[in-house]
Amino acid sequence: MAQTIRNPVEWVVDEIREVAGGVGQASRSVQHTSTHLFSRELAVSRITVADLREVLAKGFDDFMAYRTDIIFLIAVYPIISLIVIAASFRYELIPLVFPIVSGSAILGPFVGVFLYEMSRRREINIQRHHVDSHSWANALSVVGSRNFGKIVMAGMLLVALYLLWLVCAWGIYQATQGPTTAESVGRFVNDLFMTQAGWWLIIVGCGVGFLFAVAALVTTVVAFPLLLDRDVGLGTAVLTSLRAARANPGPIAAWGLIVAGGLILGAIPLAIGLVIVMPVLCHATWHLYRKLVPRQHP
């Protein structure tokens, strides 16, 4: 029986439909998910680029406190990346290898929610002078969070954004390179760097990818930590992120560059460096949230 190769765009569109259905199912199945989308507006603070040094230092402290457990937990991420790369080396999918890997940063805020919880619990124990167990099992308490349903829905929105990026990336490839399939990795690389169409693909693709990255950053910079920390609506969490980004354009832009640079450096040695880079950035995101959103007064 002859096998046919599915168009990657059709596959991604089907996946977006599944994500949309998953959002609806999650909203119905999680018992404590609040019915309100927006709650009262929260104050945001102004920070400086210099504050990011403290944020990263605290993130590294959390990483060192949980180091063996975190490495065990976060090692899954590089392994998945390597599997995706290997699976994508079917010639018709070669153009999507870079969008798949680079676009996975869009999912970072959702993937990091378990590490935010670890930082949150360590912070509470330090404040109360309790001894923290430093166990990765702390991450699993996210499932029992009062806002777990909202966290899942926010994550599904990021998944949808990621899949939309893949659709756009494939469309850009089709528009610049035509419907022809790459004959080999070497031929694709040659066409990419040695032809005018290839450079158009690089320029337009990176430009559009930058817009997707900015959208993910400004809408989630504090959204997931906020949902872990307080009982707020999903809309409020997203709007608070937007307001924090608007009040601190320089520091948020610098943070985006730090994240991008860290992921690039971590990915160079066959993605092994992500075992360190990812947890440090995720823990630091929790402390960035603490800088941007003032604590509630008793």
C-alpha cells in the first residue's frame, strides 16, 4: 500500500485544532479553574537592567540548591530537542528543523512553571526559617495549585502560538524557495547561504520569528509566576505582563536578549548546555517576577 507524505502545513493546522479542543477540555475538567477572566489590576514596579544581575544570581542560587534534582528534571528538554532534530531529518522537513528548535523557546515559560514552583517554595521556607528539602518533588505541587487550570490554558495558548509560528515558517519557505523539496542537507544549506532566495528566507524568517518571540515574552514575562503566586484571572496575568513590559522596555528587552543568548550558547554543544542554562533562566524568571510585581501586603 502506497504511503503519502502529509503537507507539514496541514499537519500543523490539525494540531492547532487539537490544541483549541484541549483548551476547552482543560477549562471544563479542572475543578478549581475560576470563571473570571479578569480580576483587579495589580501594580507593577520599575526596574533597571542592573537588577537583572541580581535576578540571575538568585536563579543560580536556586539551581545550586536543587542542582542534582534539577539536572534530572531538565535533562528531558535537551533530549526532546535532539529527538526532534533527528526525526526532522526527513528531507521534506529539513526546512522546519531550525523553526522547530528555535521556536521551542516560545514554550519556555510554560515548561518552566515547575521550576518557578520550586523557587517559590524555597523562598517561603527561607522566609519562615524552615529547612527546605531541595527535592524535585516540590515541582509536582504545581498540579495541586488553585490556578492549575489557568496555567494549563495559558500553556495551551503558547502551544498554539508555537504551532502558528511553524505554519508561518513553512509559508515563508514556500514563498522564497518554491514548492520543491530539499534533496539533501548539503543542498539545502547551499541554497540557503549561496542564493538570493536563501538570504530572503533567512531575513524574513528571522524577522517574523523575532515578532513571535517578542509576543511570547511580553505576554508571559510574569504571567505564569503570577498564576502560581496569586488567585488572579488569566486575563489579568497576561495584562500584568504587558504592563510590566511597557513600564520596563529596556530591562525586558535586555532579559529577552539574555534568554536568547543563553539558549544559543546552551544549544551549541549538542544542546547539552541547556541542562544548566534552562533551569537557571527558569529560576531567575521567578525572581524577575518578584522584582516586577510588588508583594501583597497582609
